[in-house]
Amino acid sequence: MELPPVSSVSVWTYANVLLKRWRLVLGLPLAAGAIATTVLLLSPREYTAYASFVPQDPIPVQVGLSQLASQLGLASPRVSTGSPQFYADLLHSREVLRDVVTTPYAALDGRTLVDYFGLRQDGTSRPILRAIRRVDGIYAVRTDRVTGVIHLEVYTKSEALSAAVANRFIELVNDYNLKRRQSQGRQEREFVEERLTQSQMLLAAAEDSLSSFYRHNRRLQDSPELQAREARLQRQVALRQQLYITLSQNYEAARIEEVRNTPVITVIESPVGLVAPRPRGTAAKVFVVVFLTLVIIASFAYSSDYLLRARALAPGGYEEFARLRGGVAEDVRNLMRRPKTRREHA
């Protein structure tokens, strides 16, 4: 059959190329799809544990302390760490992940995630670092900026393990927050304690000034100037007394925060009991495999057809190509024989 020239290719030419190889075009993609389906269905199923929590709002006394520090022109020892994004970053921090991968889990018979990933302990930190990189692929964190809720998903090949790992994440976040709050409570207590001592001294000085004023000025009703000075001293005492009372209240609150051990986050969804099989995505994955196989087979068919038509149009060029190809193959064979010949002579 005479092949059409390259320049006269039409849409029917492309269709004919596929029809001439229809067994290959249909058979291989279907076979690849069947193999992919079998592999996906026989592979171990993953289970997803769901958890969500929300950080507690700052305690009003601590907010008042920050406002008081701003009014005094001082830097508050607190840092703002209550945003959902902060907790998302915390869940991805290396310290948290290190604790997650080195914790023994009952679902693994007391083994760690380092063992779960098949990493051999060699006495160095390399298996732990590799496990940290691997664990990044078995969980996901999502934040809701409107409600402030942090959602956590952990997926492994075991229902119990998924729930245990998710629960460990929640425990580590709460432990971190508890230690941070106690540390901030200690810093706040030291901060307020210093200001309280200064405020007490200033209040005592203002009271002494007012008392001294009364001792030296018995009759005030006849002197507007003395009355104005009395009012100024009384205001000074009242302001410093108010500051002293506020600092005293915040000092007691900071002492309580320093030893408080109640949970700092509110768990909305506990991972225990919220474990479901993870969708395999079989249909989508099989479709991708079939489509890619079809593209590869079609490309191979079109390339073969194009080379056949090009060979028919330029037989001389193809003969030269075949001769050069044979020469290259012969040279390669000769090069491969030389080391073998040298070894035999040696």
C-alpha cells in the first residue's frame, strides 16, 4: 500500500493510524487500567483521624496588664500567640514533630513512628530526621480564620495509630501552651512585682507630701492658692493609689497564672472515635493511568507512521541512516570486546 506524503496528512490519516493498531491502542490502556485497579484495591487501606480545637481567649486580667503596660510606656512581656496560623506553624515545627515520631504508641506495640517507617536506629539523629520528613506526609493542618478553629487530620494504615498520633499532636500543643502560659505568668509576675514596688514608693511619697502640706497649712479656706495645691496633691495621691491597686490585682493574677495547670485549648473534636477510611481515589487514579498509557501508545503509533512515510519519500536518506547506525553499533561492539580481550591475555 502506498503511503501518503508527509505534507498531505489529514485528520483521516491520524484516525487511520490508530485504527490500524486498534488492538494495541485499546488493549494496553485497558490492561494498564486493570493492573492499576488491582494494585489499588489490594494495597493496605489508610484511615484518617479527625480532630479540631480552638485556643482559649486571653484572660481579661492579662489583657488589662498589657493595656496597663502600654499606658505606662513599657513593653509588655506577653507575646501574641493566639492566632490560628500560629498553631498551624506549631504543629509543623520540628520540636513537635520530633516528639511525635519518638513517642512509643500502644498501636505499634510500644514502638515509635521511626520503626513504623522502617527506619533503622543507628544511634544518631539521622533516623529521627528522616522520620520527621516522612511524617509530614501522613497529616494535614487546616485553619479557619473566621472561627479560629484549627482542624487536624492524620492518616495511617491503622485506625488506632491514626487516633493515637492525632491525640499526641493535641497533647503536645496543650503542653506547649501550658508551659508558655506558666512562663509568661512568671515573666508577668516579675514585671508587675518591680512596678508594684516602685508604685508603692511613689504612693508613699505622694501621701507624705499631702500629709506635710496639711501640717504646715492649717487654714486653707482663706487661700485659693493653697486650695489649688491641695487639690493637686489629692489628685496625685488618688492616681498613684489607683495605679497601686491595679498593679496589686495584676500581681495576684500573674501569680495564679504562674502555677495554673488547666487546659489552654478547647478540643472540639477528639480524634478518639473520629476515624474513617480514607478514600482511595481509585477511579481518578485509574483514569489517569489509562489516559497516560493511551497518550504514550498514540504517540508511539504516530511516530512510527511518520518514520515510515519519511522513509518512503527519501529512501536514500534512510539507507544512509541505516548504514551509519550499523557502523556505530559495530564500533560499540568493538569497544566492548577490547576489555574482555585484555583480561584474557592477562
